[in-house]
Amino acid sequence: MASVLQRQRPVSPVRPEEVSATRQPTERASTLPPRVYHDPEVFQYERDAWFSADWLCVGREEDAAEPGEYFLTQLFGENIIVVRSDDRQLRAFHNVCRHRGATIVEEPCGKLVRFQCPYHAWIYDLKGNLRPPRHTETLENFDLSQNGLFQVRLDTWAGFIFLNLDPQAAPLAEHLGEFPNHWQPFPIAELRRSQRMEYHVKANWKALVENYSECYHCPGVHPLLNHLTPYNLGGYLPGSGNWAASWMELTSDYETLSIDGYLHGRKRIPGMRPEDLKRVYYAFIWPNLLYSLHPDFLMIHLVWPINAEESTVICELFFHPETMAEPDFDPSGPKEFWDLTNRQDWHVCELQQAGTASRSYVPGRYSIIEKMVHSFDAMVADRYANDGQRTVVVREAIKNWGGARTKRRSQPAELRESAD
Amino acid sequence: MASVLQRQRPVSPVRPEEVSATRQPTERASTLPPRVYHDPEVFQYERDAWFSADWLCVGREEDAAEPGEYFLTQLFGENIIVVRSDDRQLRAFHNVCRHRGATIVEEPCGKLVRFQCPYHAWIYDLKGNLRPPRHTETLENFDLSQNGLFQVRLDTWAGFIFLNLDPQAAPLAEHLGEFPNHWQPFPIAELRRSQRMEYHVKANWKALVENYSECYHCPGVHPLLNHLTPYNLGGYLPGSGNWAASWMELTSDYETLSIDGYLHGRKRIPGMRPEDLKRVYYAFIWPNLLYSLHPDFLMIHLVWPINAEESTVICELFFHPETMAEPDFDPSGPKEFWDLTNRQDWHVCELQQAGTASRSYVPGRYSIIEKMVHSFDAMVADRYANDGQRTVVVREAIKNWGGARTKRRSQPAELRESAD
Amino acid sequence: MASVLQRQRPVSPVRPEEVSATRQPTERASTLPPRVYHDPEVFQYERDAWFSADWLCVGREEDAAEPGEYFLTQLFGENIIVVRSDDRQLRAFHNVCRHRGATIVEEPCGKLVRFQCPYHAWIYDLKGNLRPPRHTETLENFDLSQNGLFQVRLDTWAGFIFLNLDPQAAPLAEHLGEFPNHWQPFPIAELRRSQRMEYHVKANWKALVENYSECYHCPGVHPLLNHLTPYNLGGYLPGSGNWAASWMELTSDYETLSIDGYLHGRKRIPGMRPEDLKRVYYAFIWPNLLYSLHPDFLMIHLVWPINAEESTVICELFFHPETMAEPDFDPSGPKEFWDLTNRQDWHVCELQQAGTASRSYVPGRYSIIEKMVHSFDAMVADRYANDGQRTVVVREAIKNWGGARTKRRSQPAELRESAD
């Protein structure tokens, strides 16, 4: 296998001054400048500087479990084969023949013993090595070892497969930082996909991550969710890395987020501690993975930008294999709940996308319970500014949004008032 | 309410030399350079320098007659609420929440007591003032009076509502100049909308205004119209302002423009003088309002550019309320006539749009009866040139296109010949 | 008729260094840089510098056989009338009125006695001369002879009509060079169109010409074609000019390329010599005409670029009139064969188009039997480089791809091996 030439790092079209108002304490900060949700030049920068150089989750190990099993994934114009080679290692290759450049594999997933280009029948093994093509014997300087498939960096965590188009990127573990620590009690790698929902949303990918990161909108937008987990009960999780996380509390005797709030016999994920039984955890991992652990299932959203104004969102639910093996296993309650909630979210994100396109719009202010939105926006702003400074958004559970569970009675007055 | 920051005036991409051939007396002048009908850069200039800084007609007072009644209008990417506030004043606001920028009102028209953003439930009164949002109490420098809806300038004439996105623009009255004088005999403000037709036309907006401004094409394109009002009978109206107007004469015993030329009992608009009974008046008001007074109805066309190559045209017919109140009121004759005539026009405008895209096309010459086209093109050319000089196109009724009605017998020979 | 002003020659966006690896002997050469199949700027250059200045085949003399008969053709945004004038000469005109620029003729083909603009009824005769329009009598400097239709250069060879948008281009005969010599034995001008197939292909036009120029892909992509004419039997035709040609050999007792390989009574084209009976000839004439002579029919493909990523391909079959006059004339065998083969080709061209868009793709190497592809790519590269140097790709029949027909037994070993 050969390696793709390193490309030049693109230059940010957003100057530090343009985002300085976002890089302030939340009480003084303003939201991101509106053009970053609309300007194709900004989008191109994000695609080239971030999505082409950050670790992106593209699937689960279960999707290529046995040697020869593969799936295709599309990363910003790059068609990539993720395959389990004969040595049981996962590898990723650009799905492009080294001869005249044809796409080699057309079926989105399957099992193969080798890769054969459908145009002139050139053959590569599962490790990407080219076999000698006919009618090339008399060529000068034609080195087979230099004409294998181009490889893409691949790493895994907890069953998730991440790719990185940048050969120079820091390792995945460094990217995740202390994120994995929070989930060590749980057998995340053992979970298996049960449900998959796909959405087309007319909104910038950042608006979708922002929407995920606050529940200020829940009383009006999600009456059911707000009934099960009131918007002002919960707290933030600490830790370093390119992520932020929080939890919300199930009230009354509710057991999970589903259309009626109950488990109906579904087993909880092994490893749940007493406090986990009443919590739903929400995290974003930079740039586009949303991770939500419920007592009985894990949900992820992958937010894939199409362009500055449109995104595809994939939402998947994972359960423990033992739960799925129960004869009466029924995931429809969680699925219906989240399909409803997702669609409510996409609608308001689309309204925000439309409104921020107005020439009249100027950055607004964060309410005090939008600190996780502010955390994400600060990551965005820091990366635009690219000046080596890192904005810290202070998030203390009690002060910020209604207090941790044990402090419910001592919430500040303004938060009690605002409970729906 | 806050006011939108003034934007920098865009620079014209069309140099004075490029339009100097249009800024000549009609006998020597050439039509506009073809690229102004096709070049996206020219269109962007027109949108930013003209449509974003000129008074644009967006509706009638009847569309928001009572307090709380509103309608939405889209002005070149700006979504605007036109509302009758509690004090019975008409106001216009950008339909954008000052918090995270969501579109506030989604229904295209209706009646409301306040504006409430569907995302985080921020509330504004009908004058655009923000009410205190929850969870913003501890913010620093968060001034409610600076966070109201952004207002858009609004003015009215004769029942028409005009908006102007430019806070510095001269008043509507100055824009209209002496135009209103011609219609003082008639109760234009009292008329009510009866019919509405909407068209998508693959032609530049200027080609549509030009088409409206001459009847040189009528013998071939509009046999019925040309039968009722022969193309070479009529005259021009004098007066200053950003408009031009003419009239055409109904021949034989025809009473109006409709599918058979007769009123069939429809009352004429009050105030008609003897000469008005046989006339149809045509005016364009810069940039995109076409105004046609018939004995029994007023017609307007609004020509809304979509891009350099496409436009939406709205055509509406207004009658006097007393006429509409008649038990046997039937507007189908005028409507059918104009729907037919409109479609004939759109077809030739689309042919012109297609043909002028050819690299071979060079500006042509105006015939002597295209002086009102030339007037419009001169306004266009003057605004591109932006050099303070104003081109005057001399339009004398008799010399220009067949003479006033009282001079029919003494038309110049070449005009008699060319009558169909 | 007036003549269109000469436009400035566009500047190549591809520097000589970028294509130097293609301008080498085949054994050392690399394919074209991938961006030339994708970059809109490169496409615009090709359109302006090549397609607007080269001779392009747009039809056959039979399409406008009698005076007044015409057809319209679209050349890269130019709508052109090809007409047989009263003097029986073929002429081509821009289909654009000199007045306000409307398209004059709307029906794609037919018979007319004059051209009359549908907008203001200006009239031109079949030689493009403007008749005096009414209401232009008093204009200054309005010279009828300067306001005729703009003419386009037209020439013919063997019944094919070629146009050239560049008034300064060298004559068609110079462009074709020695190409016509090879077809003098055959009455090509007498052949008549029998079948027409049209395809939309998501591939750059050059990928389609390349695909036509080699049979390295035939064993895998075209099992039937490869059965009738094995990919490694054939040779190249010599000669100068902007073209390249080869032939392939029908094996066994096969008589032509059709769904079963037999003539079923269809007569061969007159003039066939003994060696022609077992040959199918393939030629490309720069830039986009593919010419394939079979024993009983002539096939052409016209590859019309839409943009850098899409093309329209027209495929037509021509037979001798005597063959077509036979009561049982049936062209369905050839048509079905080529429709199948065409679609197989488009599919792999689309795969190549998709794959070469990858940032990972770097130019590949030509196999030794892709010399005609290399010839075409070298013409492309020479024209980008525009440095006066001309790359010669040596094509000797035997060495290059399995030897001429008489040498079958003495093919080099590697070619025998690779026969399917």
C-alpha cells in the first residue's frame, strides 16, 4: 500500500477578531457570527481543515466482523473501503484503482476475497497489494509495491470505527482524552445496533450540534421529553479532550426515554450504578458524534454536513446482545420517542438556519443554561482563530442549570421559576 | 426596536462606457449590453444596490387591516413580517429572533397578539419589543431595549404598502414624484383585490419590464389585444419621478380589455372623465411595479427577480367594492384576457432571454415606437453608470408612436402603413 | 450577413509541467492529471479554446436536403440554424434576431421560406439578409446590410456537416488531414441514417473518447464484443491529421458486429475489399467524433460535453440506401448490439469519473495496449501545454497489441497469454 500525499493545511477565512465575542465567559459572550452557518467558503474550510483532519466515526466493528467483510463509507467526496483483512485487522483504503482511477467496489457492503477493478480487471489483495496486471510487463519503472491501494488511517474505541484522512493527525486516544473514562463501567463494545434512522436536515451541522447541547428549548419543543426529564434537572461531566458531556434526570418513576418512559422488561445495560438508573447522559465528541447513554440503550447521532446549509443525520440505537436476545425484545418505544424528538429538533434547527441567513441577524446572547452550546461554539471559534489560545467555558452543575440531583431543593430561585 | 446596521453600498460592475450607447437619443441609441440580462455579478449588484435600497410594493393595506393581522413577505432572502400593531399603525419587522436567530412566524398570514419564537419561546409584542426571557437574568449588559425585532421601513400610497430595506433611502413620496397626480381623480385606495395570477418566467426582470413598455410586438404576439387597442394609437403621460406612463386607445365600441372587450354590466371606477372611458393606462414604477388602469379595474404586475435568468411575476386585478358587491359580478373576462396576454408575453421574453445569451448578440437598435422601453433602459443605464448624469428620453405623443387620439387622421404615413 | 467579432483566445489553466508526464513514450508515460476530468475551469478552457474553435460534426447533408429545409443545433450555448438556402448552398446562422435578441426559429427542424422573428416580426431571407423593419425609417445610421443574421462557418465531408465557431480556423480539409484517404473506396456520402440512440453519461467527455480508444477493458466489460472481435487482434491505421484509427478482426465466420455476429442478408457497403470483410474500423476525429466502419454499416458517436462531469452521447447507424430499400431490411441486430455495448461502456466511464475525483488519485500508467488512448491524451496534453511541441505516440501494429491479422500466429507470448 502506498500513502496519500499530505495536502497543504488550508487557511482560516474567519479572523480571531470575528469570533472574539464568542470567546468570553458565557455571561458576556455572543453566539457565533451568522456567516459561519451559511458561507460556502467557511464550509470549505471546515471540511478541509476539520473533517479531513479529525477522527470521524464511520461505523462499528460488527459491520466488518469476519475476514473479507467490508463496507463502503463516503467521507466528503472520498469513497473508502473499510475491510477486515485476512489477518483479522481492520484496514481502510481509498476505493480507487491505481490504473485509470475507476471505483473498484460498487456494492455498499459484503464479503470479498480480493478487490478486482471492474474496468480493466486489475486485482488487489485484502491488504491492498496490487497483483501484476497483464500488458504492463514491458513498462519502465512500474513498481507493483508503489501501486497498491492508498490506505486511510483507522482506529477503534469501544467498538466504534474511526477514520482520519490526515496521515499526520494525533492518535484517536489523544483526541478522546478523558472521555472513555466515564464509560468504563459499561460494556459499550459489546452493544449491537438495533435501529437506524436517517434524516435530511436543511441546517448547518453546527446548528445541529448546538441544538443537541441544550434543553432550554425543551419545554416548548419537546413536551414529552420535558415531562420525562425536566429541562433544568441535571449536571455536567468533567474531563479533558475534544468533547463535552452532561446528564439529565428521569423524574417520577420513569425508567428511560421512550414513548411512555418505561422499560417494559428490557434489561438495563450491565454495569449501571445506582445514580445511572435515573440518568440520561449526553455528550458530543468533536466534531460530529453525539453520544447518549440511556439506562437500557446507547444512542448515537452522526451529523454529516452536505454543504453549509444542509446535513444528513444518522441516528442509531444500540442494545446489549442479551437484551436483544430476549424473545419479547421490543425497541419500538425508544425508537418512536427519538424519531419524534429528532424531528422536533430538525424543525427548529431549520428555522434557525433560515433566520440566521437574514442580513439583519447579529449574534445573540447565550442564556445561562446554554453553557454546553457555548462550549461547542468556543471549540469552533478557537479553531477558526487558530491562535493557540483555548477558551474555557466554566460549567458548574449547580450554578449553571438547576443543580445536581441531590441539590434539587436548593436551586436558585430563577431556575425554580422557570421550570415549565 | 433596534435598527439594522447600514451596509456598504456595492460598486457597479458596469462601467459608464459600457452603457454609453444606450444613453443617447432614441434615434441613435442601442439597447443595453446583453450581459446585463445574464451575468450573475450584474444581478447581484442590482439586488444589493437597487432592490435593497428602493421602495418595493409588497401588498395592500387590506392585507393587514385590523390590529394583530399580519402577512409575511420575502424580499431577496429577507423574511419580513408586515403587521398592523395595536395602535393601528402598519409596521414591518425582520422575522428573526434576536436570540439564536430562528424564524419566528411560520404561517404566511394570520392574526396574532404577540410574536413568540418557536425555538426558545422568546416573546416580542406587536411593536417588536422583547419581553424578559428566562435564564437571562444574570447576563451582563443584556439590554432588552436593544434586543427587539429589527424594523424595516414601511410607507403607503393609495392603499399600496411599500417597504425599503435601506434605512437611509429618500421618502416614498419623493420616489413617486408626480406619479400620484395622474390618479387623484380615482379612489385607488378603495379598490380591492379580486384576482391573483402567479407566473414563473425564464427571463431577466428587465426584459419583462421592457416587454410591458412597448406595443411594437402586439400585432404579432397579441392579436386580440391589438384588435381592441391598436398598437399605434395612444400617447405618453408627462411628469417627473422614477416612472414612465402611457395610454392606449380602445377602438370601435369596445369598453375595456377583456376577452370580448365589453363591461357586461361591471361599473366603471368612480371618477372616470370622458377621455378615460376609451383609455387603458400603462405605467412602470421603478424598479418592478407595473400599473395598468382600465375603465373598470386596476391591474398590477410585480416582477420579482429570482436570479439573472428567472423571475416570478404576480399579476393582480382590483375592482371597486361596489362593483364587487353586485350580485352578478364576474371578473372572468378581464382575468382570462390578461392571463392569455401575460402568457404570450412571457413566451417572447423567454425567447429574448435565450437569444441574448448568444456570444454573437450585440446590442440592437430601438424602433421609434420603443421610446418607453428606452426610457426604462436609460434609467437602468444611468444607475449602472452612477456618474450623476441623467439621460432624458424625449417622448412626444404624436411624433413618437402614432399620435394622440384626437390626431388619428393626421398620423405620419409610416405609422398608418404599419397598422395591422 | 455580418460576421461575429473574434473573441480573445483563452489562456490555458494547465501548465506544460502538469502534463509533461503524459508527453512521454507510452512505456514511461502517465495518464492525464485527474483534475482535467473535474475542474470547471479546465472545462471552460476546453469549451472556449477547443469546442469553440474546432470543426464539430453536427449532422448530415440529408438533414437539410432541399432549399428552405433547416435544422437547429446547439453548440455550447449557441443556438444555430443550419439551412439549405435558395441557391442550394448550406449555410449556418446564429438563431438570434439583431433587434432585441430573441430566438427566431423555435421548431427544431422543418422547411421555411424566410426567417421571421416571433417577437417584433423582423424578417430575414434564407441567406440571412434583413428586410426593412417598420418604424426604423427615421433611425440614424441604421444600415440593413450590417444587421443581417450572423453567419457561422460550415463545411462538409462525405455527407457530414461540420461547423466551426471560430472565423479564423483552418479549413476542414486541413483538420482532417489524411483521414479521408482511408475511406475513399466507400460511398460514405451516400449512406443514410437508420438508427439513433441518445445517452446521458456522468463522465467527462475525454473519459468517453479514451474508453472508445482501447479494448483492454473488453474481456471483462464486453463479453459478446470480445467473442466476435477478440481484444488483441487488430492494428492501427497510419496517417497525419487530428485523428487516430485502428481496426479489429472478426473471428470465426462472424460477418459484422451485431447481436449474433451475422448479416442476415444485409448487403455490405459497396467498395469493400477482401480484408475489409473481416474488419471493424474505429477512429476518433478530434475532438468528439467517433467513427466506426463495419462491413454493412457506419456508426458514429458524437460526444457532447455538458460540463466537466457530464456528457451527452449520440450514437447513429448509417446504411447504404440499397440495403435500406430491401423489403426485409432489419437493423435491429446491430442496434441491439451497440446499445448493449454502449451501456457497458458508460458504466465503467462513470466509475472512472467517480474514482478520479478522489483526492488520493494520482495519474496511473498506460498498459502497452492502450496506445490509442495515449494518442488521444497526448493531443489533449499538447493542447493544454500550447508550447508548439507535438507528442508522437508510436503505434506499430504488431508490437502494440497482438499484431496485424496476417501475423496472428506470431503474436508475442504475453499477448497470447492474455487472450481471454
